[in-house]
Amino acid sequence: MKRAAVLLSGGLDSATAAAWAQGAGFDVIALSVDYGQRHRQELEAARRVAAQLRIQDHRVVAVDLRAIGGSALTADIAVPKDRNEIGGDVPVTYVPARNTVFLALLTGLAEVVGASDLVIGANVQDYSGYPDCRPEFLRAFAEVARLGTRAGIEGMRFAVHAPLLQLSKAGIIRLGAALGVDYGLTLSCYDPPGGFVHCGRCDACRLRRAGFAEAGIADPSTYAETPGAS
Amino acid sequence: MKRAAVLLSGGLDSATAAAWAQGAGFDVIALSVDYGQRHRQELEAARRVAAQLRIQDHRVVAVDLRAIGGSALTADIAVPKDRNEIGGDVPVTYVPARNTVFLALLTGLAEVVGASDLVIGANVQDYSGYPDCRPEFLRAFAEVARLGTRAGIEGMRFAVHAPLLQLSKAGIIRLGAALGVDYGLTLSCYDPPGGFVHCGRCDACRLRRAGFAEAGIADPSTYAETPGAS
């Protein structure tokens, strides 16, 4: 059975990407990255998702991106709330070179477990201006994986899959629901007020909530507040 | 003053690369990676080298590559000793995707501090078969840095410099000596027996010792054993 190494953040997108890889016939090895994110509950969400999807090998790699800083997700910068315009400029929640770091770690894991396929739940709309979710970035990274590994030298053809790249949030939710993802286990919020509650007001919460509404699928999430209510 | 972000491992090569960047007129920001390596004294060596070179901003990012494993440097695999043939096959000291991970972290730091130039002490001979030291890998990585960062989107032209790439170990030592590097502060050994003593028998020690001999420069290192003496 062909293996795929999948980035599993604990959010809605990566859970769907992991289910997509299983649906495509891959034996999935999952990697979560503990990067000093404020929203640490997402690591617990990743564990729950991995268990639900019966992923046997789920690794958590710690990398302290706080030593680099530069983002609302890792430094002492406020997470923006109630933004009406999502998209366009790169937001402060952008973590410098995050997906490059994550894909690099995923490449290392893929090499160790003999996986040729890397899967990331990157999405053009959701990531609202993050440069490291663009198709040209992902293609360039596949070349780095091929050239920078022993497996690549020995002929392994690495592929980077981003199956959600062009989907709307509603489209992702419909796909995942069809694949049996339990979205009640996932956490999207950048600034969760505690437990598995979503703040309801950061970009990620707003996109999540609107996605369930548009998909016409019941939203299992608990939101602390309605957007713009404060 | 133009800034460069430099990977500083604490070894002979990266110390020389940092001094090269200063000699080329860059304000150097240094990054060391605590990746769970067995040879942890190299982090202390990096601090000493940074102090000697008067690098004001030296950061240490922890990333636990032991969760990935697959190398003699991070897993419970013996470091090879007394190899007469260095080069050819990828050795067990190869850390899966290590330079990809390191350059990814360096890219994040470069973005935060406004550095356009990434410097790595990669060397074709020294790394004895490591795929992620090859020129084509480094070129592909520069493209990833450009495409995967906000700075790249905004027009920053990233360059990846590997000034030692084609030098012999003796050539590196001559270059660094001319630039004022104090090699007594550096540590190359993969398996140091303690303190700042070199084992004298791993690939890195053998190359280091031979390099000083060939350069005709006094070797300031302490070696525990002569190669092949056991």
C-alpha cells in the first residue's frame, strides 16, 4: 500500500486532506507540528482526528517558532477579530515561512517512513493571502524534496498534494462530510477562549461558520460569540 | 547595511561562512538549530563563535527531529568510525531533510529581520554524499524562499549563498584563518567524548584533522584518539 505523509493540524482543512488521502488509497502517516502556537488545543484536536480516522502512526514534532516570532500566532501580537474583508494582504496571523518549515519536516518524515506523497490541506481562499499556500510554491517545494533527500537521489518521485487548494470552505466541508470526517473533533480558531470552544470572531472562525452555512451542513462547533457582536 | 541570515552550527564550516558574510559586507544575524543532536556541545560552540565574531543577534531555535529519527545523529544508531572511504553513498549521519528544515527556519528568520541573503556552510566534499548540500538543491530552495514568503511576494530577491561549496577542507581553513576565525572555538565532532574534545575517529574529525594538515595551519583541536588506533 502506497504511503502518504499528511500534515494534520487539527483544523477542518487538514482533517479533510487526511481523509482525502485515505480515500485515494494511501496508508496515511500523520505529522502535527507543535510550533508554539497560541491555539494549542489544535494539537489535541489533531490527536482526536487521527484516532477517528484510525491513523496508526501520528507524530508530533516540536519546533519553537517563537524564537523567530513575527506572527500573531507565535508572538505577542493581537489576533485580528471581526475583519469583514478576508483576503488580499498577508494578515498578521501569517507565520514566516511556516508551510516551508512544515513541509520540510514532512519531507523528513516521508523519507524515514518511505512515503513518496506529501499532503497538505492548503487552500487558496482560507489562507487569505498566505504566500506559502500558492500552487507555484507547492510545485517549487516538490522540487526541493526531490533534490534534498536521499530518497530523491535514489529515484523516489515526491509529489506534493494539496487536494483542497481550489475548493471553497463549503466545498471542503461537503467533501469531508462525504468521507466521514467528524468535524466536531476539529478546531479552527486562532484564539480559542478555552477547551474546544471557537472564539467566533477571528478570520478562521468566520470562514468556518460561513462554510457550514453555505454547505447546508449542521455546524457541530461551539462559538463563544457572534461575529461583530461586541 | 544589507543583512544576511547565517546558519551557525558551531562547526568549522559555518564559522567560516559567517566570517565570509561579514567580509562580504553583510550585517550577520545567526541561527543555530537545536535539533536533538547527540553532539550538543556544538550549540555551545556556536555561542562562542558568535561572540568572537561579534554577531549581535544570535538565535537558537529548537526543533525535535528525534520525533522523525532516521539518522545516527538523532536516533539510536551508532556513529561510524574509522571510515577510510569518505564520500559516495549517503552516510547514516545524514539527517532526513535536515538542510531543508534548517533553510526553512532560516527563511522565516530572514523574513522577520529583513534579510535577503541566506548563508549556509554547505560543502560538497565535507558532506560526503549528503543530497541537501548540492548546488541544484540550494538553487531550488532559493525559489521556495521567494515563492513562500510575504517578503518574496513583496519583491524581496532571496539569494542562498554557499560560499564554501566547492572548497576543500584545507581551502575552508585557509579562508577562515585569513578572516580571523578562531577555530579553537569550533567543534566538528559527531560524537564528542565530552567537553570540547573531538573523538578523532568519526568522518567529521578525520576531515577536520586532514584539513588542518593540508592547509599547513596549526590545528587547535584536542582529539581523544588517533584514527584507526583502536
